Amino acid sequence: MTMPAPEVEVETVAVQDVPITKEWIGSLDGRVNAQIRAQVSGYLMKQDYTEGSFVGKGQLMFEIDPRPFEAALDLAKGSQAQAEGNLQQARANLGQNKARLGKADLDVKRYTPLARTKAISQEELDNAVQSQLEASAAVRSSEAAIESAQAAIVSAKAAVENAQLNLGFTKISAPISGIAGLAKAQVGDLMSPGGGELTTVSTVDPIKAYFTVSEQEYLDHNSPLQSGPHGRSGKLELVLADGSVYGQKGTFYMADRQVDVGTGTMRVAALFPNPGNFLRPGQYGRVRATLGTRKNAILVPQRAVTELQGSYQVAVAGKDNVAHIHRVRLGERIGSLWVIEDGLAAGDQVIVEGLQKVREGTPVQTRPYANPAGAR
């Protein structure tokens, strides 16, 4: 008794233009992440911001005990005042010594002709010359004292400025506008420049999405992945962890300068507008991009394709109602469809349901594939 031919469901190979989309696993990060650290040593006295809130550039965030730095500033100002007083004294001394030198010069000029005529003794002339030399040395000493006092003032002013800077560093303000993280130090902790960070402020509007592309993808889609810092490429979609598509479109921002020699991948960043700061650094998602259109692509349902020892095949119902097995080369996946690069032609009837019933040369009875709603 002859067994009836098995019944299978077939679908005609579709040929159409389809968009080529790619998805990559991405992680979000702030466009700028500023680590807030202490620049002077001292006890943390106050936290002036709310953790997790938005802070503006220049907003006060932490305060370190300022009293040691106020005392250091007062001491530096006192040293500056003393140096300025020394300069005034040196200038006064210079004036006195110049006056002595002037009198000594006059005495030498007056005594020289008198000594020649024996009107005065040679000893008196010698004393006048000695006084002239002493006064000249005193002038030079006073000029050196003035230079030293001026240098001391410069040093004292620098000490005052440094003390003022250190006092200013006791008030730690946000260097950028953004979302402030949790505080990693508590009031009463001893801070130091070499200590850990106090918190981090991140600019999150727009927010960066980092993902990696393979070297082959970079070569295949060189133009959109080299969009540069102004987002010249097409729009991107961000699929969040719950499967929802983020409402704002993103743009390619930059591609890293090199391919990782260990993995053969390149890091790429995209920017997504983030009004309301809904997205936060550390979130994961899928970045989806439309990279072009495949013309006259051959499409078959995914369930029509089977894998056997690393190769892919499709069963085709021929015009003689006999099943034939075709090896195929797969391209991109479009929803629930595969793009077939090679192995099928337009109009072929691929078997979608009943594949387990057929082998090469099996007679079949065909009926149209009942495609479930939304399968594509």
C-alpha cells in the first residue's frame, strides 16, 4: 500500500528592498564625568548638596574646616607686611646714605686744593676720602637691601596667594553642571589631596552610549561609523533593558583611534538627548542602526532554515511536488526573516512547516503557509 505524500506548508520566496539594521550591546556613560576630590588636607565639616540631584557649575558641594587655612593666611599677610616695612626702612637708609655720600664728595672736592697749599693737613684730606668710601659702600649696601626686601615682598605675596588658594579649596564646588553621585566621605572624615574621591558629577544630557563593532563591520559601514564629533550619520535607536525603545534618537559621536588587536573590535560612542536626565551612567541597552538598504533581497522565514554541521539548508517544493534540499548562505536577519545571499531564487516555494517529514526527493502535498499574525 502506497503511503500518501506528506502535507507541508510552503511560502513563496519574497524579493524586496529591505533596510539593513545592526544592533550592538552598549553601556551608558556621562559625556563628562568629573571626579570631585579634596585639594587640601583637613576635616570635612559639611556636605552642601543632595545626593543624586542636579548640581550647577560652581555650586557648593563640600566644606573642609577652614580655620587652619585662615590662620595660615593671616600669618602670610603678616609676613608680607613685615617685608613691605623692611623695604621702607631700606629705602630710608638709602636716602640717608646718599646724603652722607653727597657731603663726603663735597668735602673731598673742597679739601683737595687746600691740602696742596698746606692750608689743611694731609690727614684731614685722607679722613674725608675715607668718609667718601664708607658712604659709597653704605649706599651700595642700602641698594642691595632694597633688592632683597623687594624679593622678600614678591615671596610674601606668593605665600599670601597660596594661602588664599588653600583657603578657597576648603569650599569644594562643582566644576561642571550635572548629576551628582553618592557621597563617598562623611562629615568628620579627614580629607587629603591623595585620598579618594568625594563624589562624581556627570553631564548626562546628552548621554554617551559606548559599544563595540567588529573590524569587518567597520570596513563594511565605514561612512556612518566615521561620523565624527558632530553626528553626521543617520539616527540611532536605543533599546532599553526592559525591551522598550527610548523615545529620543541618537547620533554617532566618534570611533576610537584603533582596533583592539586582541579582540578585533573597535569602540564607538553615540550621543542620545536625555531631557529630564532619565538615562543614567551604567545602564545597558542595545544600540540599533540602519546602515543602508539591500536591493532585491531574497527573504525566507527563519523557521524554514535548518542548520546541519555548520551549514544551512532550506527545503524547496519543486514544480513536480518533490522536495529538494538547497544549501544556502545566510545574510542579515530582518525581524523573523533571513536574507539569503546564495542558494535560492525568486519564486521558489520553501517549506516552512513539515520539514521533519521530508528528505531529498520526498513527494509532498503543498498548501500555503499560515503565517501567524505579527510573525514578521
